[in-house]
Amino acid sequence: MALQSGEKLPMFIGHVWSKQKSRWTLMGLRLLAFLAAAAATLVMVLNKQTKTFVVATIGTTPVNLTLTAKFHHTPAFVFFAIANGLVSIHNLVMIMVDLLGSKFDYKGFQLPMIASLDMLNLALVSGGANAAAFMAELGKNGNSHARWDKICDKFGAYCDRGAGALIASFLALALMLVISFLSILNLKLVNSSSHNSHNNIIALPN
């Protein structure tokens, strides 16, 4: 009996996307996402630059002002560091759960929990990266309408390191997008397999 079109796709995907291949691919992606998010967090948290400016001159004596740019001066950068830190911890925990295997099965709730947590962390890293990117654009170009001056012409090294943290965070975002898709795909394949097995049991003759 020919298979219906709705049944062909899960079987084809299941043939290509084997369980073992799924496991190692996800672990590799999670490791990369962990490294990217952790790098973004560390670079942002350690990012600071101190510069001394001449603000006035009294006679022939310059009056200097020393300023330090730090990430915690901007709430968006604080959220960025927290979001990427949580995403790195999430992927590290998921790797440990995958290595320990069935000890954390939770009676079939493991895959739905993982898929939900992956989507939550995807949204988290997306919010952090985009909030930081907005503030980075403001720091680079300023806003003439609001009379906000740019600072990257004065704190170049600070902005360059911030840009590196943003690149790492957007890489983590892209990896989390792929991880979330694969987690949902795994959940779909397991549900489809369970449904087919249930139908086969019902169809057995007495």
C-alpha cells in the first residue's frame, strides 16, 4: 500500500536524520554555541578603557579629566552580558544532560523540556544581542536629533572590543536558531514514531 504524502516526509527525514547523527550534531552545535556565548560574555564584562582629556587651560597649565568607559554604565550591555552568560550555561547543562543520557529522561518529558528551553534561550540571546547592537550604533554614530554625541571616536578600543562581543553573540544566536530547529525536529520525529507504533499495535489481529 502506497504511503500518503503526509507520511513520506517524517520517514524521509527520519532516514536521513538518524538518532546517533542527531545526538552528535547537536552536541557539536551546543559546544560551539557555549564557546560563542561565553566569549561574548567575557569580552563584554572585561571591556573597559580609561582616557584622559584636556577640558580647560589655566594660563599654561592644562586641566585634565580622566574618564573610564565600562560595560555596566549601559543597562543594555549589562543585559547583554547576563543573556549570553545564561545561554552559555544552558548549553553546557544540555551537553551534560545529553552525556548522562537516560538518567534525565523524566518519563518522556526530556525532549519537550529541551525544545522549550532552547527556544527560551534563543529569544534571550536575540534580545540581548539586538539591545546591545542598538546601543553600539548609538555609540558609534550618536543621535543628532536627541543631541547625543558619539563616543567611539574617543574610546576606540572600548568600541572595538564591544564589536567583537557582538559578533560572538550573533554567532551564538545563529547557532541557537539551528539548535532550536533540530530540537523541534527531534521532538517531531519521536512523536511521529510513537504514533506509528501505536497504530501498528492497534492494527494487530487478535
